[in-house]
Amino acid sequence: MIFTSPYPDIDIPAVALTDFVLEHSERYGDKPALIDGPSGRAYSHAETADAIRAAAGALAARGVGKGDVVALCAPNSPEYAIAFHAVAALGAVVTTLNPTYTTDEIAFQLEHSGARALIGAPEMLDRARGAVDELYEIGDYGEPGPVPAPGIDPDDLVALPYSSGTTGLPKGVMLSHRNLVANVLQSNAQQAVTEDDTLVGVLPFFHIYGLNVVMNAVLRNGATVVTMPRFDLEGYLKLVQEHRATKAHLVPPIVLALAKSPLVERYDLSSLQLVNSGAAPLSAELAEAAAARVGCPVVQGYGMTESSPVTHVTPADPARHRPGTIGPPVPNTECKIGELPGGRELEPGEEGEVCVRGPQVMRGYLDDPDATAATVDAEGWLHTGDVGRADDDGYVVLVDRVKELIKYKGYQVAPAELEALLVEHPAVAEAAVIGRPDEEAGEVPVAFVALDGDATPEEIRAYVAERVAPYKKLRALEVVDEIPKSPSGKILRRKLREGA
């Protein structure tokens, strides 16, 4: 069965991304658009548009033009948004890099993407020397010249983030102007960002979730974003309180902190109207616990880099919330649950691979036709690599990643299910579960937990055993200081496996 959005399709204008996000900047005028959290330095919407044009003119004077790839490697700041759109306005392509990358990781992406230049914070430039000819300190591009009219086609590339996809090494995800324009409008149809909203930009802008759902949506819709260069819980809570943030786009580890940390009680979070979690599954129990602490609904959405990123969002209307689900598809988007293996369309309630189709789906992986064909089939379906099930209305519950399912004596064990149970234990701050090879069973579930209370591994394992079928019981549990996670909040199971 193919599921569609409960919302009507929307018209997607055939425009360049930067023209789209700045379309109403004069109308919003002096209203703050970008505020640097640590310093309070601010740009209004009108000033942001002027700064983008000036930066684009300066980069054009240095030879950056249509089709060039320019790398951007910096923590969140107002200047990040200005740099991104200065490059995009020239018809060039931005490949975004994680500012925590090592010299070797930066060199790989610069070489693979064919970048001619890198814009970065000063400490990042040192790591890129020798890997690219042109280095620009973010915010310092020299004297501006005229901004050319590059003749951008909506299907031209604008962003080249890197993702490991469903499997394998990082790959360049080719996203067009049309992809990102479409997804700003699609996301906004179910969870509108308006000129009355203030967001704290804690999600990294180098990640497509922070880039398009937060940064671009704010610029398009006249809202305000307060940028954080790096996450710390107390710093985040201070900014929410100080700036009276209205909406929060987060990842499950931060939601978990909202539900459990005693710091939350010290700050006034009453301005928050909605918290949306993405990047990894969020259990209904954790969402409800966090909602009780912060005093507003905590819901979740879903997407991936390859879909710009959003494909599903819980509607803002509380009457349409279904805890534990990622919501229904966004407008102009189809979803089906495919049988594993084989891909046959499944009916409501049946578990299989979540597949999506819509205008936000990438053009493909850079210089990798085999990986592209394995991910986006001939009918345009993006195979997400996530296991889920849909109800009659198309609301999807995620079970786990296809490649992360643990096979115990032929039974499938979802790490996400056990992780959700573990963090319900009052002594567990965060948890991760992996499969450990076992000669008899094939794999056995093994947990890693960080504690914020007193409990023995045996007590925690018993707590889980009482709540799951026998084949899902944890065969081992290790207490660690913290669970390794990516900047977007995903558990780095590979690191746990290497240490196991």
C-alpha cells in the first residue's frame, strides 16, 4: 500500500535556493534573523541579504563561479549562513564538512568532491592546507565586486553533504536547488516556522537537518535563529530562556537530557510551544517524559540526507499527535513499506523497509552510479535502510536500521527497542545496544549504558528481561562514561563494536 500526506500537494516554485530564502527579506527588514549565541552579535533579515550579496560579490571577484565546488567547514554562526548562500547565489555548490574532522577526513572530502576552495574558521584552515588551493577565513573574502547572474536551473546542484547512506563509506549526496526549496515548503506545511518564532540553532548547520529545517526555514519565513557553535545542555537552556525560544529542533540524546537532567528545573522554558526530534528514533515514553518536563508537546519527524532531509513530520496540531510515530508523509511525498527482502508493498501493521518518493529525493551520489542505483530504484523510490510499519493513516513507527538489526537464532532484535527500554530505568542516563558475534546464536544483544544513579549491570539486565521476549534479553551489559555519538545525535555503533 502506498501512503500519501494528509495535506494537499503544494506548488514548488522553479527558483534558485538563495532567491527563495531571501524573497521576503525586505519585508522582514530590521527583524533579527541571525544571532550569535555566545556574543549576541546579530544580523537583521535585511542585513543578512546585504551580507550575502557582498560575500557573493567578493567570492566572484576571486573567481568562484557556477558549477565550482566550495567546501564550508565551521561551527554554527551567523556567518555560516552568509557563506553558504554567498556560494549558492553564484551557482556554485557547497560541500559541508564537520568541523571536528581530522586532516585526513577533510582531505578525503575535498578531493572526492573536487572542491576548488575551502571557507573555514581559522582553526579549520590549518587542517586543510595542502589539500586545496584556495583558503578563505569565514567572513573575510576581500573587496566585493558585482554579483553575476549565473543563470541557475532549479535542477542544478547547490549542496553536496556527505553521508554513508544505508551502507558503506561516505558518499557525496547531490542535492539540487529544487530539492531544498521543496523541502523547506514541505516541512513548513506540517510544522510551520513563522516570523513569530525564535529557534536555537543547536543542530550543526553542516548537517542537512540543521541546514534546511532550521537555517533555511528561518531565513525564508522571517523567524530568528540563535546559533550555538557547540552543544552543552546548560548553554542551550540559557539561550532558550534568554531569547524566549518558541520551537526546538533536537535529536534524541538532547530530548533524553530534557527528560532526565536536573539542570532543566533551573531554567524557564515556558516559551517553548513545540519540540521536534529527528535523526534517530524516539520512543513514546521518552517523548512524554520530556514533554512533562518542558511543558509542551515533544514529537518527532524523519528524514535523511538523501531526502533533503524531511519525508515525515508529526503535524503541529496536538489532535493529530500519535506518540512513538514519526507522523505521516509531508506533502508531495509518497511512502510505502517494502518487504525484506524483495520490496513487495506491505499492508498497514506489517514491518518492512521504509521507502519514500518525492521532489526532495536527491539526484544521486556523486560519481557512484552503483550506490545510487542501489538506493534509488528505477521507479524513483528512495530505499531508506530503516525498518518500520505504518498504520491505516500512514503514520510510521520506526523499528530500527536494516543493517543494525541483530539476528539471534533467526529472530530479529531491534537495538532501538532495547535502548528505549534501558533509558526508562531511573539509573540509566543513555544507552546503546549492538550485536556481538556468537558461535551458537549468530549474534547476541549487548548493551552499553552511562549511569546517573546507582544500579548494577545485573539489575539493569533483569529490568529489561522482565519486559521483553526471551530472545531479546541482553546477554551482556557494560557501564561506560558516555555513549559515542555523531554531531547529529546518531549512536556510533561502529565505535562500540570496535571496542567490544
